[in-house]
Amino acid sequence: MNIEKFIQEQAAASIETLYGKVGDELIQVQKTRKEFEGDYTLVVFPLLKASRKSPEMTAAEIGEHMTAASPALNGFNVIKGFLNLALDPAFWGARFAEIAADEKFGLGQPSGRTVMVEYSSPNTNKPLHLGHIRNNLLGYSVASILAANGNEVIKANLINDRGIHICKSMLAWQLYGGGETPESSGMKGDHLVGKYYVEFDKHYKAEIKELAAQGMAEDEAKQNAPLMLAAQEMLRKWEAKDPETIALWETMNGWVYEGFDKTYKDLGVDFDKVYYESQTYLLGKNIVEEGLAKGVLYRREDGSVWIDLTADGLDEKLLLRSDGTSVYMTQDLGTAYQRFEQYKLDELIYVVGNEQNYHFQVLKLVLKKLGYDWADHIYHLSYGMVELPEGKMKSREGTVVDADDLMDGMVAEARQMSEELGKLDGCTEEQAEAVGRMVGLGALKYFILKVDPKKTMLFDPRESIDFNGNTGPFIQYTHARIRSVLRKADETGVDYSGKVDPNAGFVQAEIEIIKQLADYPSVVCAAGETLSPSLVAAYVYDLAKLYNGYYHDHQIMREENQAVRRMRLQLCLQVARMIRSGMALLGIDVPERM
RNA sequence: GGUCCCGUAGCUCAGCUGGAUAGAGCAACAGCCUUCUAAGCUGUAGGUCUUUGGUUCGAAUCCAAACGGGAUCACCA
């Protein structure tokens, strides 16, 4: 049941009898702040007009009436204009029983809606870095959260496998690679290709410098450097389907895909549908034609097609080049159309960095002007950049934090920590390895997902990600601790299965935990509405923190009263379950021991 | 210049559609392991919520302006 709503209804009923009917928006119920006594608080200020009495009087009257009317309420206090209502322990006990019995607790009813989440969408000319990690984790988590809210979710990846940047890597490999392959070099495929992307840039810069020394202007040098001309020539060949070029392209992209597959696997993300730009880049031209016919778009003398968005505060935007070839925007128009058609999507979410805010603003506006109603159901989940202490990451300047390196580092650190603490003595090598992975990745994932997506975040590679405090490992540790207690119960034959007794004599700390457990569905729902994994992260952290305090102050297995011990074990079980469930929404696994 | 985002403790971040004395973690300091996992728990200290106006019973939150930081405005993607 939705407790807040329950209180709201009780309050509405009492207010109506006392003062007459008032609007729902005036009945403001919120959780009581920790420093005050009570569970829920009714803010009475908005009701003063109806009551025509002082805040204190009004609150007292409503409090009296509500506690008399509802057996679930066993007391109240008034502080200034705030009416703090206390619920009966048995009421919380009933909620606890409800939660324990509900296997789908926290999961929303099927919504009948289909949502596509596009995320990751890498270029195949270099390996993934920290920025991609944020993208992938966000996309995966948002997809999980939407699924938990009862939506049919399609995870999509649009791989940018063509274009001039790919040709640069290919060309450099041809020129300087000496036939090097992932096998011959022992390098991961995406890293190998990335190496030649950097190599291209190095030689290209040298050429520019040389041309400049010969007196050529910089812009001109950039355009006329032999390497650039060769790369452009290669792109033309690719577009003309030159067999040799295509073969090289397929080979090198194949290396990259193998590399990406490993990175995705390590990260724990996956996709239901993979699109390749080489197969979609021609889409959208017919939409442009349609726009021309409708007069929404216009053609310039040189043949290029544009849309004028100056009336909307934006600029003019190119949609088709003068040679008739498409640009990024053309393709996105086409793929969006195709997806809404094919899957009858209710929503299409693009997880893309905020550097592309303008692009998506334009995309939606163009579709809207073309008369497509579904344009309103495109949502750009725009996330901030991950910055280093010295500023933005620049792949060409080698200041990127590589995804694979970062993950390996985190895992190694987690492993070392486990060993130092002696936590995994007696475990097999495989178990220790698995825990190290879980904890290392848990630290990384939580570190990234606890931050509001739209904010720029800072990552300092010299200061490793914490394992203490508000971190993934803290939460994982709490889970492992609980499992340890439950194992002990199993080993000693203490039975805690069966129904929860709602009158088991809960102490306040237990009620606080039950309150937090009861909150889970509304958090999952809010996270789905706002596409914010950070809400789930904060929730799980609060739960773990509450539990740790409780664990510190109360005996569980050593509790002598069998009924109380049973209830405590059941409570532990539910906390572990909600931690596991919440962390799963973040794409984080929790260990049985650590 | 246009559009958009951000500004909260020394650092990294929470603070939901306006509500009570602005919260965590890290770092610092002081404590707690012969007792279910100390990756834990407790305490101390740390704030002009960038600034100024406005809206109102009430503003970190909403509005406006200023200041500071970032992104973007390509026949790149």
C-alpha cells in the first residue's frame, strides 16, 4: 500500500468534516524529519484559510480528529504549523508482513508501453574511455529501472562504424602498421585500432607543420596535407564499395568489435538491438524530400537543403549536402522514424552527452515541424562530461582514462584490499576473483551513478575511488554481512521461514528500517519518471546505513527470545533483498561474502 | 552574440513537484573489536546555499538580473 496516500486520505476526510472540502493540493503530507517525533507530517499552513484558526489550533484539531478516526494512528504532536502523526507499531508490522509476502515488491504493474533506450553508441576508431563508461552505466541502469516500472524496454546501440575518422585509423594502419594484428601484437583489437588513430594524428600534425614551414596558411595546410587527402580518398572508395577498402574496413572493425564485446561484458551491459551506421546512414533522405514538398525545408542554389530555425531562437541547419549526401541529422531523422514505425514505440530515449544538446533540440524541432506527433516522445537523456582535475579528457592528447585500464585497476585494488583484510581466507581462487570483480566494479559503478546525470562530474585518477563511506562496497559489505548472519542461522538450524508476525514487538530502529523498505516502490517509480539512477543509489545507501546502525546496536542470532530472533532474521532477509534489488537496478552485483 | 546546463562545508556530492534547526561521504580530530564480518559504529569541528532584487505565511528550491564556470551554434559525428 501507499502509506503517504493513506495518510493523505485520512487527513482529507478529517479536514472535510472539520472545515469542509478543500483542494487536494492543500493537503501536504511528507515524511517527518528525523529530529521530530512521528512518522508523517501534515503541513497545516495551507489549511488556515479553511480553518480560520491559528496554525497550532488547526493542527491540534486535525490531529485529534485523525487519531480518533483511525486505529492506525496512535498519537500526534504539534510544532508550529506542523502536525506530526505517529503510526502504530502494528501498522508498520503489517507493512513488513506485506513486503515479505510480496515477491514482486517494488516492481511496477505492466504499463503496456514500449520504450527504446539507445546508449553507448561508440565510434569504431578507438577504445572506450571513462566518458563512455558513464554513458553505458546510465543507459543500462535507466533501461533496468524502466523495465522495473513495467515497461517493455529495448536496449539499442547504434555503432558509428563509418566515416572519415574510421578511414584515418585504416590509413595509418596501412601505412605504418606493418601487418600488425591483435594476434601478432597481443593487443586488444579496439586498442590496436585506437593506436593507429593516434598515429594518424601524429603524422598528420607533422605534415601540417611542414606545410606551414613552407609558407602555407594553417587552414589550407590542414585541408591539403597528403594524409588528409588520402583519408578522404579512402572514404570515397568506401562509399563506392571498393572491395579492398571494404575488406580492410571489415577486418579492422572486426577487431574493434571483439574488443568492445569484452569491455561490454566486463562492464556488465548488453543490448537487444545493434544498429550499424553503415546500414542506416542513407536513411532520412525521403523525409527530407517530404519536408521540401511541404515547404518546411528549402533548397539553396548549390543544391543543399536547410531548415530555418531562427524564429525558434536557433540557427539555420543543414539537412542534406550540396552533393546530395546526408549528414548526421539526416540519419537521425530517418532512424527515429524507422524505430517508431517498426516498434510502435511510446518513447525513444537517447543517452547522449550534453555536448549534443543542440543537436537533439534541432532533431525534435525538425520532426515537429514536419508534423510527426511522436517527436514529443523523443527524450534526450543528456549527461554531463566526466572531467579530470586538469580539465576535459582529450583522446588525441592522451589524457583519456581508458575504460579497460580503469576497470582492471579497480578490480586489482579491490582484490588487494580483500587480501589485506583477510576477508577471503578459505575461499577458492575463483571465488576471490569473482568478489574482487564485483567489488571493484561496484565501487566504480556506484561512484558514477550516484551523481545526478546532468551534472558534470570530476574524476581524479590519482586519488582512487573510495571503498569506504558512501560507496558501492559499503553497500555490498552490508549485504555480505547480512548473508553471513543468515548463513549462520541456516547452519545452526534456526528457522525463520514462514509468515511475518505483525505484532512481533518491534523496536524503533526496526520500524525505521521497515519505513525505508516500504519506501522502495515509490523510489523505483520516481527514478523511472525522472530517469535518475542516482535516486536509487541514494535510497540503497540510506537503507544500508540504517541497517548498519541497527546491526551495531542489536543482537540478531544471539537474541534469546525466539519470536524476536525470528522477526529480526526476517527483517535482515528483506533488507538484503532490497539491497540486492536496488543495486541490480544500478547494474551492480552484491556478494555473499567479502 | 544566440541557445542550453551548472554554481550548496577544504574536497566529492545529496537536498523530490517551495516547508521545521541545509544533509551525507572523504580529509582532520577524539573514541569503539575476548561478543552475529571494524570495507563497520559513535562523537567533535567545518556553511553569507555565488550575489542582488522579486513572488509569499515560508525560498537552497520558483521568477528576474548580475557575476563565475562549462557545452554548443560545421557541407564532422
